[in-house]
Amino acid sequence: MAVQPRVLKGFRDYLPERMIARMRFIRRVQECFERYGFLPVETPALELAELLLTKGGDEVARQVYRFTDSGGRDVCLRYDLTVPLARMIAQHGQALPSPFKRYQIAPAWRGEKPQRGRFREFYQCDADIVGSDSLAADAECLAVGCDLMAAVGIDEYRIRISHRRILDGLAASMGVDGADAHALYRAVDKIDKIGVEGAVAEIRKFAPEVAADALKGFLDLNGVIDSLDPLVALDETKRLFGGRGAGAEGVAELRGMIERAAEMGVAAGHLAIDISIARGMDYYTGAIFETIAQRMPELGSVMSGGRYDGLIGTFSGKDVSAVGISLGLDRIFDGLAEEGELELPRSTAKVMVTLFDDEGRAAAHALARRLREVGVAVEVPLERRALKKQIRAADRGGVPYVAIQGPDERAKGAWNLKDLRSGEERAFDEEALIARLGERGEGVE
Amino acid sequence: MAVQPRVLKGFRDYLPERMIARMRFIRRVQECFERYGFLPVETPALELAELLLTKGGDEVARQVYRFTDSGGRDVCLRYDLTVPLARMIAQHGQALPSPFKRYQIAPAWRGEKPQRGRFREFYQCDADIVGSDSLAADAECLAVGCDLMAAVGIDEYRIRISHRRILDGLAASMGVDGADAHALYRAVDKIDKIGVEGAVAEIRKFAPEVAADALKGFLDLNGVIDSLDPLVALDETKRLFGGRGAGAEGVAELRGMIERAAEMGVAAGHLAIDISIARGMDYYTGAIFETIAQRMPELGSVMSGGRYDGLIGTFSGKDVSAVGISLGLDRIFDGLAEEGELELPRSTAKVMVTLFDDEGRAAAHALARRLREVGVAVEVPLERRALKKQIRAADRGGVPYVAIQGPDERAKGAWNLKDLRSGEERAFDEEALIARLGERGEGVE
């Protein structure tokens, strides 16, 4: 054995059983985006490092796959779909409608430590609205997000919502700003990993006096509002800030967004205010969301996003409003597969047209051709083997039907169609067989 | 302007107009593969260099994106989908059916000189049959190849066919073998770029005496057989080798393959024997194909492949037969787009539900929701503007219908549906409107 075949750590092969289900999953996500009029785009896997790394933050810079290409350019693999979108808008925005609603379903790469639900190559499913500062845009992201959850079969979930201005208000109440404020957001964001004690310890480094008290009030409140109707929770949050300043502005924006989302059909029960979420990326400026699937809380956030009004301006020099939501495909897919909630079809073919004898080969291929013309997926064995073996291969391969024509049927132009799930077998003339298999909604599609 | 937004040379953004058409194109290719029972798989974008670079040849090694990752591993971006398939089969073959028919539609990367129809990031659409040495497998690749051409709207094309054993026979007739034989194949393969004179000059370097004469006979023949029925062309080719040795074996295999392909419905007119094609990769062992679209010959081969029985053994130590065909998506898509033969829809939405006044917003969203539930893609403006502007935005965005409800219609629960292509406008009650827009085969799908 010359070279031991293996994949890189944190990367995966998708064999057909997973891949068929995965493609159907992706298709449902895509249809969901399209039902809201989001338009597909694609950006390159590889971009100039100076463009991608302007706004990701330190953690991203550590994780990104970065190298010098043979032309001496400093390049990296995209680590998300948001920064490339911003670059694209800055470059091509004038050729695009405004507001512009795009979706993209594509892989991104980060060299982070592989762990459950985290891979170095992972798919993101992103929908973003660029060029609208209306709260209706934020609300539409929530609405499409709820439809996404339904489309992938997750009924019990909560989209946890906060606002960068609420965090700004918290920072102000602690008397920190600038780089310290960003350090505060990152500490708050890590509470579920490092605990309240850990977050307080981090914050004390730059705000030794006030941190513990202010943070305690904040966290106490968070424990209370979690179970409240989001609009009531916002009232509580507003009280924390005395109804003034950045915090109160954030509260008001979230209120507007949630009211708009309700008009769009978003149930309040799927939303929760959680002022401890901050999101890792430095580029968020407004509402921020994370989503917990209640039966799979260990997966962490399965869908997240927010408003990032400053990002595109980094490239274009001109501020453009933007808000988006991103579904973590791999995390959800794996979670559902582990819970046994995904059908894993082994085949895309609906019927195997068997080869009874060599004389029947031309007829088998002719039938296969006619079935394919009406859109039916057909397998024909490459070699004639014992009929029993052909049928067993179809059954093992998850092909639901086999068509058999022995000399008697051939004389009549007929085929026996056997349903391998029920064992039932029935004779059809060729036209009837094609009509039968061509029926929509039958078999495996 | 902090950072000038741009993409790397040889890479592209796909904006919606191209992307919608491209996704439909990809979907047609996918359906085509599935109609033959090919199963989808996905392999990582990044693999260990020692695995990917064992079999690509020198040209590939020069072009591949290769770097050391932060863990010190020598990695590269895949440059095709065939070598990763071989690695995957060696690794997971026992979990897969045999023969195994897989398809994959995915990007690959090569740092080659960008030129018309050649990009550094490009999609390949591959179908391969692994684990069958039957000529029916080669023939099925031709059959699915012909269906692919029809599916993407190319009617006039020729799949040019040769066989590695025919080239072996040629090499033997010139008295060259080993590395010289490979150099010969590469020289032959470049005839369309460097001309007959150029190829002869290259071959003279290692076969100074016989080259010119033998090659001349070979090329004279090739000129003749191009226009012949492929089976007749094979008789002529067989005569060149005196009916003996490797060349004659190659001829016999191609005959078997073409006869099988005919049974599967492949028209002889789409096939041509062309013994000057050799394919760049070193791994081919049997039949080799390249496809010229007659109205776009300048694109070069748009679909190619062949049999590579030795490749998987490089990884597994155990020989496994394999044959495949690969469609060059970008090249064909761009060619068709330039010829104006692709519809380029600007929208995925079928209807814009307009906002007549703020009182109507809830009703507009309620209608949008009901339409989405029956699978209709709906846009609702994020902000209310003058109705005329909303309609103009829909029209510019390529949305074919707008639904309008003023106070009069609202009182009756009715909507006016305007077809922006014909200008026709008609009132519907809400149920009728949903039924009308929900009809399949209507509008833009």
C-alpha cells in the first residue's frame, strides 16, 4: 500500500446515504430563501487576505487558512459568507437592485479545533438584506429564520435576541469604552463557556471596580427575562438602563423589529430576549440573534446573525445597511441524523430494469430510455447475473422497484413490476408500466 | 477607501442573473446523472498533498494550490474530482455497493493561466462507475454524456474517442516505451495546440528515426476516419496496426463499447474515432473521450473522461476498475451565455405583494405567508413607497406579477393581480388568487 488513504482532521467525505439526505436538506433551505425572494449568488472560495481579514477579529485571523499563492499573493480561504458578500457589494453594488436580498449556500473553512458539530470545512446557509435600514429587514430575517427551522423539521427552538446598543449601554454603565467595550462584549459572549465567574474575572481586568455589580444586575435580569414574552422582557431591559442612552435605543429597535416580525407571522413563543449574547464577530452594529434547538441544546447556536451596518463601508468607503441570518447546516444535519430524525435514502433510482437474458438487453435499455425521458431514475445492471442477484442488489441499494421481462412477458410486450418493500408483483404492458412509474409523488422522490 | 474590493485573477463572483441560470443548469445536470442511478457524494476541498499529487502528472503539480497548514501538514486544494474519488473508494469502498456509480458537482482549483473558458476556480460535473470492467460501464458513460449534452441544450456535438492501448500500439510501432511512451502521448495530445510539425519535433527528441513516418501514417489516417461511422473508422484503425498487438486490442474494446452504447440509445452520429486524443492525465488505461460542441469548437473539449483502472490501486494496493465522464460546466455555461442561448432570469420570486397603505401591511404579509405555504416565491417591499415605485421595482427585478389591494379591494377581501409582461390586470378573491399563483408550470419556475 503506497499511500494510506485518509482525509484531513476536521474534514469529511459524504457517502451517498448521507449525501442524498443532505442535498434534500439543502434544497429545502434553498426553497425557503427563494420563497422570500432572496436571490442566489456565489463568491470565490479564495480571496485576498487583506480583504477578508479586515473585519473578522483575532479569533478568525488565528483560524483562517492563509497562504501565499504561486504568484506571491497573500490569500485565504473564506471563513464565512458575510465578509465576501460585503466585498462583492462594494465591488458590484451598482449593478444590483437596492435593497438587495441575497442567499448563498456554500462551504467555508476554519482551522479551528474539530469537535462535536464543529468541522474545519462546514456549510453555511446565509440570507442577507443589503441596503435597507428598515426594521422590516431585521424582521424578515427572523421570519425566514422561523421558516427555515420548520423546513428542516425543527419545531421547538428559540431565537435569542439582543442588540449591540444594549451591550453599548451596559459598557457605558460600567464606564468602559473603545477596546475595553469590545473585550466586554467578548467576555459576555463567552458566559456559556467560561461561566459568570469567568466573565467577571475577565471584565475585572479592565474595569476593576464596577464590573461585578453591574454585571450581576445584568445577569440577574437575564435569568428573569428568558421566560418572558419578548415585549415584556424588553420593558424589563429598558428599566435596567433607566430608559436612557444606548441601551434604551437598542430596546426600542428590538421592539420595532419584534412587532414587524409578528405581522410577518413570527410566533412570539419562538423569540426570547437574551442580553448575554454578543456574537464573536466585531462587525455587528444592531440586532443580534442566536438560535437554540430545544431538543439539541448541546449543539449551541444552530442559526445566528444580526445587523452589520458598517461592514460594507470598510470596502466601499460608503456606509450601506445590512442584516442577515445564517443557518449552520452541518450542525443541524448531524444533530437530526443522530436523533434518528432524518430519512437516509440509499438510492436516487426508482426502478431497476433487470436483465433476464442477453436477448432481452436491447429491450431493457429501450425501456430504461423511455422511463428516463419521463424523468424516472432507472438503473440497468452493467452485467447480466442471476436474476436473484440483480434483485438483491436493487434491494440492498435501496431501489424500491424492479422490472422483469422473461421470454413469456417479452412475447406479450409486458413487464412484471415488483415492489421490493411490499413484495407485491404485478404485470403491466409497457405503456402502463411507464405511466405507473412516471406518476409523481410515488416512490423515492 | 480603505481596501480596494476585487477578486483574485481567474476567480469570479456570480451575481443573481448568472447564478439563477447556473443553478438551473446544475440541476439539469444533476437530474441527468440521477436518471441513470448515479449517487451523489462529496469530498473535502482540501486534501493531503501526498495523496492528491501521486497521479496528476507534472502539469497538475505545477498548477495546484498547495501550502502548509497551521498544523504543518502539506495540503492542497483539489484540482479535480477523480483523484479524491479514488482516495475515497480506497478508504470507504467496503461500505459502498459494487459496482458503485457516483456523481459529484463541485468546484476544483488550478492556478493555471486564466484565459477564455479557463478559470482558476471551476466547477466539474463528474459521473464515474467504479468496480466494473464491463464495456457496458464505458458505454453508460457515453450514454449519460449524450443525455447531458441534450439536457444543457447542445444538439450538435461529437464525442471523440480513442483508447490508451491504441496509443500504446502506436508507441510500440515506433519502438518507444516507458517514459518515452508517455512523452509521445503528451506530444500527440498537443497536436491541436502545437500542430503536427510541433508534435513530430517533440517526438524526434526520443525517437529520431521512425517518428516522422509512423506519425504521418497515424495522422493521415486520423484525417480520414474523422468523417466515418465509428465502427468503419475502427476497421481502418485496426488495419494501421496490422490487426495485432496493443493497438488492435484497443480497437476491439472500442468496438464493444460502441455497440453497447448503441443499445443504450447513443446515436453513432454523436461519436467519432480520433486517435490523436490522449488526455493530459497519466492515469488513463482504456477508452478516452473528449467532446467538441460543433457551434463552439473554440471552447475545446466540453466533456471528457475515460477508463482509469490503475488509479484506485495507487491508494488501496488493490486494483479496482473505474471509468468516468466529466462535464466542464463553466466552459459550456459561458459558451451558451455568449451565444445568447441561455435564459437569464433576474428573479426567483413570482409575485410582489405590494403595500398600498400602512393599514394594509398586515393583510399583505398574511397573503404572502399563505402563498409561501403553497410554495410560491413572494416578495413584500420592506418599506412602503409610492405604488408606482413598488411596481417599477418588481418589473426591474424581473418579478412577473404584482398583487395590489387598495381600500376598495380590501373591503371585499379581493386583490388585483397584474401581469407585468402583458400589462393585463384582473381582480381575484384571495382564495382564487392563491389558486391562480399556486398553479404549477406558471410564471418563472
